[in-house]
Amino acid sequence: MGANQLSVLLWEERELLELLQFKLEEEQLLLVSGKSRWISLATREVEKVLEKVHAAGLARSIEASNVATAWGCPEDAPLSQIIESAPEGPWREILTAHLTALRTITGDISQLREANDQYLRAAYRSSQETLATLGNDTSLYGPSGASAAHSTSAYIIDTKL
């Protein structure tokens, strides 16, 4: 096992994070284009990838703990500390490249999640405003239930939200 297995697990985690980034970008495209019909499916896909990322993170943590102990670090040492205690050779460079890539990908994912959250909030507010407008228009019907006035406005309601 050791450093080689840790590197393999870091690669797997990077690939899963890139898949998560892709799924979040997909979700964002759906939100921006107004394709609300597919949002729940996209969200489920994101959740599935997140479960895989969590499992990969646990496996990586276990192997990182083994490598940390072998290289004289505490069991719970972060990857940056493990890199600092790496023996002479290529492992310091390889693990540093993994850490740099992981930081970049997670930063991108954070930005995507924040943007998607803002789009979802805006869509929710817009839906609420539309519904409030529909509920407050008393000019369409009189107290008897008959049409009191004709409105030239048309309302489109997306029932797939």
C-alpha cells in the first residue's frame, strides 16, 4: 500500500470532483435556461456524485493516515503536512500536484454551488412574486363570482417547479 495507493486514491478523488464540477455546471445550465423540469434529476445526480466523493474521501483519509504514520507524522495529519515529511524522491512533487489540483477543483466547485444557489433563490422569489400577483388581482371577478372586468394580461405558470 503506502504512498502509491494514496496517489491512486487521490487520482480517483480528483476524477470524482471533476465529475461533480461537471454535474454542477449541468445544473447551472438548466437553471439559466429555465429548464426547471430537469432540475430535480440534476440535483439527484449531484447527490449521487457527492456520496461517491464522500466514500472516496474516507478511503483516502485511511490511506493518508497510514502514510502519515509511516513517514513520522501524526495519524490525523493533513496532506500538506504529509507532503512536508515525505522522504527524498518524487513523492513530494506528486502529492503536491494532487493537493494543488484538489484545491483548485474544490474552489471551482464552491463557486458553482454558490452561483447555483443564487439562481435557485432567484427562481423561488420569482415564483413567489408571480403567485402573489395572481392571488391579489381582484379585478377579474366580482363578489358574485361573475367576471367584473376583462384583463388584457395573460399569465403563464410553470407547473413543473
